[in-house]
Amino acid sequence: MSDVFVNYRTGDEESAATMIARELARRFGRERIFFASDSIEPGHRFPAELIRAAEECEALLAVIGPRWAEVLGADGHPALEAEQDWTRREIRTALDRGTLVIPVLVGKATRIDRTVLPDDLQELADCQYRRFDHRNSESDLTALGDALARLLPELGAADSDTRAAREREKAKSRKKSAKNTGHTRMRTRDVEQRVRGGIGNLNGDLGTFVNEPQGPVNTGRGHQYNAPHFQGDNTGVQFTAGDNSGTVHQRFERERRSSDDGR
């Protein structure tokens, strides 16, 4: 059984009906969308198939373009006036069974004029409609599919777009979790590095640090200069001064006693 019956009139926006049927079939599955030219198998009796599908569907989309009520039948009169007109019969069958009927107004088609409808289709003028425009086909098709998925829960359960969206969210969540795990491991390595000593970068913010170096260390861009090691005896100040662009200078100063301040 098909969930959605796509009803249209030959000579009035068949292309729009085809686009709608194909997009819904892609999204919900071909077996859930009835479109006469695609759904009736060769050799099957189309009158019986059309009526059966119209009776069993959960929703009927009446695709209505600007010429929907004007297309002429074989007798030269508007096809809509003929009781055996298939477009009319399909809609009438759905209305009589209390099926959800959604008019889809295509392009410049205006809201259905009750005065052009036969008595058995008068209710069609009261049904809330959707719009479809070829210039906005993608967004209009998405909105139509979303409405059907919401109104028909079983159809919504088969929505491939919803499943795809869920998979994207899961993948995004897994990627975020993996990224956070990587950051945690990096922070752990930083802390371990700081505890063990050596030279490195702490958490990426504090710059280069040196802790318990085991040999000469140069953190600049120039030559490295190694100063000798001095032992002090607390009687003076000993220090070395230098940079990476010249020689190392050494200077020794003895602390000035307070008694020498006046001399």
C-alpha cells in the first residue's frame, strides 16, 4: 500500500508532479509513493489500480497548476466537468473516505475557486494548501516532505533525510569527543613533561621553560655561550653577563658596608 498518492492533470504541470513524486520517493521510498506512470506495472489494469491506490492511501496530493480547471477533454469541454475524469475521480474517492487531501498550488496558480468545482469536489476548496514553485523547488520540496513526515508518523519513520541527519549528528558528536580526548592527553603529557624536567612548552601558553637541564641550553637564535661555574663565599656578589651577539663578561663586586656610605 502506498502512503501518498500524487494526483495531477495531464496538460497542467505534469513536470511539477513528476518532480514531487520523485523527491518523495527518494526520501520515503518508492513503494510508499503512488505516481501512475511509475507505480502501475506493465499489463496491469490502470482503472482498478488507480481506484485501489486512491482508496488505500493515507494522503493525496492534488497538484494544481494555472490551467488545471481549463484543460479540455475529448468532447471539447473542460475535463473537470466530466464525471469519469480520472483526476476528478481520484480526488473524490479520497475526500469520500476522509483521507488527508493537500492541494499543491504550482507557480502562479491561485487558491481554488469554489465556483469552478463540481459539487462532489467542493470540499477541495476548504483544504489547506501548499505551494510549489520551480524557482524554489528545493526548499518547497523539503517543506512538503517535512509536512508529510509530521502528519503521517509511519511515513516519517521511513524518512531517509531524518536518518541521515541523525547519522551526521552522531558523527559530529564522535569527532568532538575524540578531539576532547586528544586535548586531555596533550595536557597530561605537558604535566608529565613539567614534572620530569627538561625543556619544552607548558600548556602552550607559558612559553619555553627549563627545568633541571642536564647539559648546555640555548633558547635564543644566536651562538651558545657557556660560562664557568663559580662558587661564592657570601662575601661578595658573583655573576656572569652576556648575550648571543658578543663575548661573555664577568664581574665581581664586594658588598659595600654601611660604614663606608659616608666616605
